[in-house]
Amino acid sequence: MSASTEHTPSGTGRRLRLGIVGLGRAFMLMLPTLARHPRLQLVAAADPRAEAREQFAADFGGTGYAEAENLFKDPAVEAVYIASPHQYHVEHVKAAAAHGKHILVEKPMALTIEACEAMTDAVRSAGTHLVVGHSHSFDLPYLKTRAMIDGGAFGAVRMITAVNFTDYLYRPRRPEELSTEQGGGAVFSQAAHHVDVVRLLGGGLVRSVRAGTGAWDPRRPTEGAYSAFLTFEDGAFASMTYSGYGHFDTDEFLGWVGEMGQRRDEAEYGAGRRLLSGVSSPEEEAALKNNRAYGLGVSAASTPGGAAAHNHFGLVIVSCENADLRPLPHGVMVYGDGERAFEPLAPPRVPRAEVVDELIDAVLGLHPPLHTGEWGTATMEVCLAMLDSARENREVRLRRQVGLMAGLTAPLVHSSSPAGEPAQEGQA
């Protein structure tokens, strides 16, 4: 099989003027993308922390606002990336849409179906675009796998196996991140990735969910693990298992390439638990997390810009009628009837460029978005059904699912930006 190549997408010369709402952890994860993507111009940011706003101005020369509402009123802002805490997403999306802004909103989209639908209704009424992400279903290996499935050579998808073991629960957290009711825990924060990947590969239309969840450490009183069995309308089925308890690590199955595409050191084993071992209070833990926040010694210049490979979300195997497909950080492995082959992908020059490309292509009318409000609502319906199923010990039927438009992933695979250009002026 021939290697996939990246090329400059149509409209690369047109830079989207983006405002950021929330300069916290989600923004930090996207910072290497936002700082280096040649199709973006960061023009404004809103955050209550003065030091974060000052750092943004130093890095990008943009305007800082203490209140999100003032950013939404800024005529220089065409689109906004809403990276505020989960509970503010619906308020911020509705306000941004009311001011005619296109929107990229972080996962999880919201904490209730009603909130998700209110967000979707708001952008529909405003005539703007809503893209829900990032989630790992933007990652190029998963998009490539879906495009290969759509090609028809491997037959229909029959089964999906998705397994991810991390130290998620033992990274420094604020108290609300350890409260399911406030949007914390593995289902809201991690299954939002897992479900999105599985729905992408399975075609989107999940019919029912049966799940169990685990909360096994009283010091971390939220879900740290789950297993779920999903059935699709066409008869395909999927199993998802996740553990964030910091023991086995599925990066061992992926050549020690980390979730963000970075090289991992096996000697890091247990680092998360060791870091927390000296913490004696929730306040101290929150301070430990805040010490690594944007504006407190962390800037665009101090954030690693590249990645050794593409992002991923653990071990994923798609069993089709004629082959098993395994997306990997460097490409897609194909296990056929008589031979196996590897479909390589060029390494990313800007990590997670696909997230920004999807938003910009939607705004410019080049390609319709995949991760719409309706798509995000369907993913959250599965996540909420997992919690209901585990709590009530029953299978849950779904009714808000949406399928993939035929061939939609192909242009997303080929529009991944080359993004080799230097960061915009004003960056430190």
C-alpha cells in the first residue's frame, strides 16, 4: 500500500481570527496546535486570571478580557474556542452564537442532553458552525481507518475492540474534577474520547449500551474505570474498556508512544502516584495543578511544539468482514486473509491540526464538519447512558444517534495541513 501524503488545503492563505475562552488545561493541550497552525490568527482571549491574559498578549499580541462576554462582542473575532470548565459550555456557546461567532467547544460538550440540544439550537438559529472537540476521533489514524472502511475493500464493520489503561485518576485535580455530578470522572472526561472514536469507526448509530463503572479509591471518589458494550443499528458491536488507575499502561502496546504522540520513558512508571504522595489536602493538590498553568512560567515558547507521532487513545482494533484494521500512531495496520500490510501516515508537523482544519474548512465552506452539535449530542447520550446503565444495572436504548455522511472522512484525511511555517508574529 502507498504512503498517505499531506498537501496544502484550499484556502490555506486565509487565516481564521480566533478567540479563546479559558486559558486552562484544555487550552494548554491545544496550545502547540494553536500557536503553530498557519491557518489561524489568535486575536483575543478571555480568562479571569490576569497572569494568563498577560502571557497571551506577550505570546500572540492579542487582546485579553476578564469576561467572556466582552470577547464575544469583539468584531475582530470570527470564531471562538470555548475551553472553559464543562459547566459553562452551554452559557458560553449560546452567548457566542448570539454574537454570530463560529464555535469550537471542548469535550465533553455538556453535562446533560438538554444542554447539548440548547447549544445546537443556538448555533442553528444563528446560522453559525459548531464543532465539538477536541476528541481523539479527530486523530488522523482514526480518520484514515474510517476512510479505508468507506473504500469497501474490507467489507462491513462487524466488531470494534477499544482498550485504554492510563494514570488519568492520579494526575493533579481540582475538587470538581473528582465529582461526577460536576462533570468529573472517567466517563465524562475519558469516555467522551472513547465513544467518539468507536462511533466514528462504527458509523455513528449506536442502538444500545450496557456498562459497568468502577470507583475503587475513596481518595478519588469518582469513576476511574469503565467497561461498556455497544450495539449498532446495523448489527455491529463494540467493547470499550478504560482504566485510569495508573497500573498497566496500554502505551506498552503502542511502542511507548504517548497519547499526545510523544515518546514515553518506561522509567516514568508510577510518576503520577508518586507526585500525589506528598499532597495532604485538596487545596494543595489544586495548587499543584495550578503551578503548571499558562501564565505561571508556562508560555507558548515553553510548550513543546512537535510530536513524534499522531495522537491516539490506546489499543483499537476494527474487525471487518475481510480484515482487521488497527490504527496506530504512525499509520494503520491491515491484517487480511492471507497477509498483513501497513498503511503509513506522515508524522504530524503540527499535532492535532485536524481539529483546526475541520473548523476552518467548515467556516470557509470547503467541507462540512463531522463533529457537529448533533454528533456531540449523540456521543454524550452514550456517555450518560453508560452512567445510567452502571447505576441501574440494565441495558439502555438510545434515540438521539446520528450516522456518518457517506465519504465524509476522506476529505478530512487529505486536508491535514502541512503547517511547517513558523508561528505567527508576536509569539514569544
